[in-house]
Amino acid sequence: MSDAIRRELPKVYEPAAVEKRIYALWQDGGYFGARPFAKNEDGSARKPFTIVIPPPNVTGQLHMGHALDETWQDVLIRFKRMQGFETLWVPGTDHAGIATQIKLEEHLRKTEGLTRYDLGREKFVERVWEWKREYGSRIVEQLKSLGSSCDWSRERFTMDEGLSRAVREVFVRLYEKGLIYKGNRIINWCPMCRTALSDAEVEYSEKLGHLWHIRYPVKDSDEYLVVATTRPETMLGDTAVAVNPEDKRYSHLIGKTVILPLVGRELPIIADEYVDMEFGTGCVKITPCHDPNDFEVGKRHGLEEVLVLDEKAVVNENGGVYQGLERYEARKKIVEDLEKGGYLVKVEDHNHNVGECYRCGNTVEPITSDQWFVKMKPLAGPAVEIVKSGKIKFVPERFTKNYINWMEGTRDWCISRQLWWGHRIPAFYCDDCGHMHVSREDITECEKCGSVNIRQDEDVLDTWFSSALWPFSTLGWPDRTDDLDYFFPTDVLVTGYDIIGFWVSRMIFSSVEHMGKEPFHTVLIHGLVRDAQGRKMSKSLGNGIDPMEVIEYYGADALRMALLIGNSPGNDMRFSDEKIESMRNFANKLWNASRYVLMNLSIDEIKLPETLRPEDKWILSRYNELVGEVTSNMEKYEIGLAAQKLYEFLWETYCDWYIELTKQRLYSGGDDKRNAEKVLAYVLAGTLKLLHPFMPFITEEIWQSLPGEKTALIVAKWPEYDCSLDFADIEGDVESVMSAIRLIRNRRAEMNVPPSKKASVQLLTEKREIFESMMDSFCRLAYASEVVFLDSPPAELRGYTTAATDDTRIFIPMSQLVDAQKEIERLERELARAEKDLQAVSRKLQNEGFLTKAPAEVVASEREKEKSIISVIEKIKENLEALR
RNA sequence: GGAGGCAUAGCUCAGCUGGGAGAGCACCUGCCCCACACGCAGGGGGUCACAGGUUCAAGUCCUGUUGUCUCCACCA
């Protein structure tokens, strides 16, 4: 098989043909599956490494944000798997309450002209399940085509049986501890979704509105107060007017009443610190049922609560003649009537922040309503502590502050939603005696009066209530399972900074509360993927790039690399065609380098040869350094850096230099050829391992063609830094030859000499030995027809072009191309440049402070540098002298 | 109002614990050299936003300024 592939490897890498086959190979091999309490071959316990996926919406489609998120996770999982950890990546999907419900409602409206109310709750929910069955696998398939090595046997859904049990258990526990309560409080209400929202689900955007100034006459007086409002319709629910207690302008009126225009209700004038004397007139109308601050004021002063809007934001029976008007119609009518009645003082343009539903985008109304809440204070404290203690680390570190601010500032969490799709609240009401049961099991009979007139609470829970439990509910909690014992706490959570409040914080306090432990030790935060212009990718802008199309056209590996390379945690990135193309090119480069090596391979086992030539030692040494650096980068989550180093090593070090340096040997045959093959294959194999977490498909495909290997690359052992491959002492020698080659190429390029025109090269060098041992390669790469070693410079330098490194003077006779005068000028420029460099170094070395305070190795390296520059300068000078 | 990010080559961005200013793309020159034109060789191009400070040494640490983006809070 491997011979066949070797011969048939196409010239251009074709990802589509490879990826499906390779993914099947991994799945059939069972490499994704994790076993609790697994043992190593020697019988020792294997360490677990666990990631739970941020569950995408079950009916959603993969977008670039997911692609980035999943790729980072897969890189970590594959890296740890190769390092010998028992890795578990738990996949799954979220029922996404509002999002999914809205999606289906839209679908129903478009295709059948029905609303959810036409169907009724039971039928509607059944339709959502059907929808889920139909589309739920789509995103899972998309994850697979990215290469995600999840343990699919453990796939979970937030509404499957086990997770629903966890949700119910948590609800009941918190209720029994008094940490969940039901109350009539002010909440954010979306009139389109007709549900309550949590604070986190409201997004604010600045909009130009108006500030209406309205006159409220003081009862039995000629005086009046002027209040300002951005929402005149809420005046129907006013139950007081407040002023600041320090405000001398109004102190005489405190305790009196005003008459509410259009309504006629008498409102007390109260004093409250909340009022800012500087803003507007210093008088505030108080509407406890429709403004969160007013609600607090109302509680402090025992004010009447008048709710004037219903669940569709239509004025209700408390709105008198305005009943039945939608909120904006009511606003218009009320403003007209105020004007007619002479109550309207003025109207100003006013920029203010309007809260919008994060799912449907409509303006939310603050209204009082019966809802369920999680009491946050007792939960937030320990959740802050566990982060401060260092048991959970954010990467990058700055997001710690972000988290702590969120946690400390958070108010009670409104968890009830007036939706149909979700976990129904396990509260049961007795219609006869009014008793409420909160129970783990469904109730059919009232525990208090025995009545069977029992109904369950209509509301469902906030989607995030179930995702908050994800790290342990997916492992079997509330049962005590092997998975839970072995894999929990999980290790790294990978997610975007945009859901720290929604999700990360809630997982942390939930885990601390119910598991008594942190859910993970590291939160790896990434930024958003933006388009080439830096805009957020969104459906409405139509600027989203579909990762599936990218995969189809360029391959999953190219997509992954494009998302990884040069990206650093917490920072947004731009995604562009150029980037993906350059990564496709990189994949192709790897492909062709491998194809070349495989074509030339006659060995049947990858093993280093007994004797190594200098360039072999050089590449092994460089490779070995790479192993150390990449491993250390990975451990510090510097994935983008690691990717970049691999890119450079493979392309520049391995392909552009090592492959070129060994070509002559491969053509020559014999032991020398076989030794070169061995080193080429060894380094290629090692690089494939290092690259595998980043580009799993192409590396596995190539790996399968390598001789002698039995196991799949996905479970190959991650390379370790190897002291026996450290040939630092010889690196300098090889670099000397490389420097000479570069200079010669440079000289030729400047004179536009084509590679086909070879020239004689004469060397006066301190390192004759290394040049001699690399003679064939040197000639090839320096386009030399012959190399002559000199003991002294040529007597006459006219007609030569020259160059110098710190150990070698190079003379190339090119009489027809070299103008002696121009050559002199060029050398003078070079000399000037070198002398400038020398000055900089010498200045440092003459600085007393530098010599005494800088680390010895830094001083030593500066001395080396000085010596080297001096040596180059001397040689340039000699060349110049000879020319003049 | 509070917090934070970013400001480095024409564009997009790396630069980890202070000591060489870098990559990709674009650009210029020359090359189809028996792995790759999705390529090879060579090259130009940067007061690392600005002003101070710490240090022998600062793109890298500290302070301030300007510009820009984001998150949180929300004053009617």
C-alpha cells in the first residue's frame, strides 16, 4: 500500500480526497474514545486530560467562531493524546431555548402560516424535537469535517435524560437551600419573544430619542414640578415624584402631592438620594413597575405599584383610556394629549441607551413580573475566591479581572422564561389549597391537602441554567460515575471572551456549589474572528465566511492553520482569502517535501545512521531545538507561536536548506545516500508529529506512507528534547558555509547572473575543512563550476567580485560582468555599513555599566559579535586595497 | 461613569521571562534548477503612536497624552 501511494502521490495536495478517509481511519481505530482509569503499558496509571466542548446550538451551523474554538481545543487534545494522556473531549449540543424556539416559529410562520399558539404547547414542543432530530446532526458532521477528535460515544445534549435530571437536581437543591426563590420583581421583558430575560441577555445600544419635559401640577397650589422622561407612556404607572433630600428648591414640597396629568391620580412628592440634583430639573417621576431604579425607590418608600403594560407591551386596564394601545402608539397619543392639555413644557433630542433582546433585537421593557431567581450573593463569593486562590487561571491573565468584576457586580439571576422549549421548572401548584411543591419527581397529589388538582409551573429555565452544569452533568452527575471520578475536574475550557458572563462564571459557581471543586483549572480565552475589514462576521451583514466552504475548497488543515498561526489568546483576528491561501500553500509545501523524500527512500525503517555528516548534525540540532520550543509553547498555550515556528522550520530550515544540502548525496547512491535518507526521514517524521495537532489530516496521510511505522500518527509519541541530538558545536561551521552560499547568491543576483551560468569560486578560508566536507552541496547551491582554495588572495583583483564573512574571503572571477570602479564603490558601502555596526557594539563594550552589570553571557556574545564584525571589516578592507 | 484591549514594514499581524526588529501578503529583480510556479534565489521598505521615567540596556516594565475598539454600569 505504501509503495502504491508513494508512486501515485499527486503533485498538488488534494485535501478533499484525503480527509474523509483519514477521519474514518481514526474513528475505526477507536482513537477518540477515552477510558476512565486507563493504564499505561507498564501498568502505571494514565493521567486524564479533559475538555468539554462549548456546546453549539443544536440546530445551528458551524461558523468561523466555532471553527476557531474547536480548532484550539483539538490542538490541545491531540497534543496531550500524543503525550500519553488519557484524553477525553466531550462533545455535545445545547438546546438553546430562545434561539431554537424563534427559529422554529419563523419556520412555521413561513411554511405553514402558523404561530406556536395555533399549535399549542405540546404539539409545538413535539415539532421542536422533530426539528432537532432533523438538523441536530448537521453541526456534529461539520465538527467532524474540521477534524475534531471528540469522543462521539459520549455526545450529550442539554435536554437529554441525564442532563435534565442534573438540571432538576440542581434546581431542587438550590431551592431547598433558599438560593432559588420566586418573587414579583422587576425584570427585562421582551414583548416579541414574550418572555423574561436575564440581565446578561439584554444588549444596550445608543439611540437618538427624545426627552419630554412634563409639568405635574402641585395639588392645591399654583406651583408645579417639571419631570423629564424618555418614555412618556410609563407615566400611566407613576406613583410618586422624587426629589433629592438636599435640594433646597423643592424641600418645601416634600410630603405634598402632585396631580398626574391625563390620569388625575395624586402622587406623593418624596425625597430620595437616588435623584441627581444636577440632571434635568432635579425631579424624577417614579414608575416602580417599569423602571429598575424606580422599583427600588418604590420598595424603599412603600409606593403603590401600577403595572400598565401587558406581555405584548400593550397598555392594560390600568391605562384608562389608553388601554389597548401598543407602547409606541400610546406614547404618541399621550404626547399629543399632554400638549393639548398644556402639560408639555418642551421636547429635546436625547441620546440614550436602549436595551435590546439579544436574540430578536427588539426593545425590551422593564416590567414587574412573577419570576424565579437565583440568589447570587452566596454563590458569587466562593466563585470569586476560587479564582483569586489560583485554582482557576485565565489565559490571558487579564480576563481574571473581567470575570471578578462580573461576578461581584452581578445581581440575582432571573432564570424563568415564558417559553415552551426548555427544561420545565419543577414547581407544582395545588389549585385547591395553593400550596407549592418543588420536587425531584413529578407530583400528582398535593402533599398538603391531598388534592389531585395539581399543575406544573408553565415556565422553563434559562438555557444557561443547564449549560452552567455542563462540565459535570456531561460526565454523569448527579450519579457518581467512573467518568466523573476520573475525568473531573476537567482541565482546560476554551471559549471566547464574549461569554465569560453568560457561561464561564456560571459554570464556576455551579461547580463550586455542587461539586465543591473548580470545573477546570484553566480558561483559555480567544477573540472573535472578523472579516478582512475587521468587521464582526454576521448574518445580517452577509460578510460571514462559511468554514465548510473553506474546508471544501482549501482543506481543513489549511483552515486550521489559518485560524491558529500568529493568533494570540484573547485577541481578535481577521480572516482573509490571502491567509487561507498561504496556508493552503504551506500544506502543499509539506506535501511536496514529503513526496520528494518518499520518492527517494529506499530504507524500510526510520532510524538515524551511525555516521552523521555536518549538515545532518545541523538539521538534527535545529530539529531538536524546535521540539523543545514547540513543546514549551504548547504547554503555555502559545499555540500561534508554536504554529509559526513549525511553519518556518519546515519551509525554510528543512526544505530550503536541508533538502537542498542533501540532494547531491541522494543522486550519488551508496551509504552516503542511505544515511541522508535516514536523516531526511527521521526529521520529516518528527516534524509530522509536531505538526499533527495543527494539521491532522495531511500529516496522518503522509505518515501512513512512511516506512516502518505501524501505529497511526494520532497516537504516536510526542517527541521529547534529546540531548544526544544537540550538536551546537557544529552548527556554527555549517552556518559558515551557508553564509558563504548566501553571499555568493547575493553577488550573482545583483549582477543578474542566471543560475545556469556557473562560475569558479575561490576561497581563502579559516574553515577549509567544513567547506571540503560539504563541497558537492556548496557547488550546487552557490552555482560554482569549481572551488579553488587559496593560501593568499589573488595577485590581481580586477575582474573579480568579492565578499567576506568573518572567517572566509570569497573571490569570483567574472571579468565580463565586473566593473572595477563599481565594485570599489559597492565595497565601500559595505564597509561603511559594517563600521556602523561595529560602532554600536563597541560603544556597548566600552560602557562600564554594561560590562559590570549585564549578565556575563550577554557580554560574551557582544564580544563575539565585535570580533566577527572586525574580522569582516578587515577582509573587506583587504579586498578594497587589492582593487585600488 | 467604571474596566480593559489595541497603536510595530503599503496591508494583516507575531514578538513568551527587557539585550538580533520579524512573518505572511503586496512590491521590485532574476529563474519552469530532475519535490513543489500553491514554487526557487535575491532585494527594497519600519524614530516599534507621542511625551516622560526606571535600567548598563526598553517595541518589551512604569506614568501621562492622543487615537481606536471592546466589555460592564446606566441619570429620569
